[in-house]
Amino acid sequence: MLKAKNVCKQVKCGNEKLTIVHDINLEVSQGEMVAICGHSGSGKSTLLGILSGIDTPTTGEVCYNDVNLYNVKESELAQFRNRNFGIVFQNYNLIKELSAFENVEVPLLLASKKSRNKKSPVELLELVGLDKEKINTKVSYLSGGEQQKVSIARALIQEPGIIFADEPTGALDYDNSCMIMELFLRIKKELNKSIVIVTHDEEIARVADRKIILNYGEIQST
Ligand SMILES: Nc1ncnc2c1ncn2[C@@H]1O[C@H](COP(=O)(O)OP(=O)(O)OP(=O)(O)O)[C@@H](O)[C@H]1O
């Protein structure tokens, strides 16, 4: 379903061109969890940005269900991403002044009716395992693990086929990291979502179906 072909990313660094992602070929099937690992600066976030249509490759292509993301008109790409991809960040990107419920409700109301999840905000928050008594709590009063659950509930709003997560456990302790990885595993199994996770922690990545290790922008092993 997601296919990257010969993806390269070069950036200008003074007078020189720096290759930060080099000739990546990758496929992610429906219901598969893939972890992208590698040392700091190996190109993990850059690759995730390209796979999720946030960043553009210098050469190569990324297709999702046979649609080449980089052939989609600029004006339609954001909508395409919203309909098909859920994104989860290390720092949760929640609205701190709003409750867990409101952080899911607001984007759900803004989502197109066609692709909007049939589940209510409460059902989505229950699905990710947020305690019932925390649902109306302001997210700034929630723990890191609880905030990440809210951000995963928000990523499910449009019933995406695939969830991209950039270091989703980066700000969490070991136990919470395992809990979040188990949640991703459950979403994959029960909802048949594909999940692509960037993590520098190979131990955390062990729950994935497949681990890709980047080394200076190239796939070292799968
Ligand atoms: N726009 C840019 N201009 C110059 N260099 C860049 C640019 N974007 C990324 N880089 C460099 O490319 C390399 C890969 O960056 P990237 O953030 O993808 O790595 P990463 O593996 O996610 O690192 P980390 O684990 O530390 O977050 C880094 O050395 C980074 O400094």
C-alpha cells in the first residue's frame, strides 16, 4: 500500500549538496508495523517526512494505494494526507488549554463527514485506554503517557490507513514507552492499520514486524 521508490533527499549546505537520504526503496503492507531505527542524524525523521507527504524527495517517488503523493496538487495534498494518514509526534502537539475530550472533539468536528471516524471522542479515548476519569481533564495535567494516548486517539479521527509516528516514546520512561508500543500493536491488529514508527531505540522497536536500520541515510539492514 505504501511504496517508496529510489527516494533521495539532498539539501544545500553552503556551496555543497548534502545527501541526507539515499536511494531508499521500501514497502509497507496493510496492517504491518515497520520501525525505522538508526543513529542520531541518520535521516530517520527526514525519511518519515517524505513517506508521509510532509517533505518532498529530491528524486524518487512515494505512492500510497497507487497514488504518487508528489503528483497530487499542492492544494489537495493536505486533504489527501488528512484523509489517509494519522501523524503522532514525540511532543504530542496537543492544545494544552483544552481537555483530552476537546483535543479529539475539535479536529473531529473539522474533519470531512465522509472520512470522519464513526466513533465519538469518548469512544476513541476509550479505545486508546485513557482512564474514564481523565477524559475531561486539561491535557497539561495529564502524564506524558496519557498525553500520547490522546494524540493517538486524535490520529485516528479520519480512519487513516496508516499512522506515522516520529519518536512517539522519545519523551517517555521505559514502562510508558512499552505501553505506547503495545497500544500501537493493538491498533495494528484490531483496526488493521499500518504503522511506521521512527525510534532511535532498537529495544523499543522490537515489537514491530520489521525493523529498518538507517546508516547515514541508507538502509543498512531490514
Ligand atoms: N534542511 C536541512 N538542511 C541541512 N541539513 C539537514 C536538513 N534537514 C536535515 N538535515 C541533516 O540531515 C541529517 C538527518 O537529519 P534527520 O533529522 O532526518 O535525522 P534523524 O535520524 O531523525 O536524527 P535524530 O535521531 O537526531 O532526530 C542530520 O545531520 C541533519 O542535520
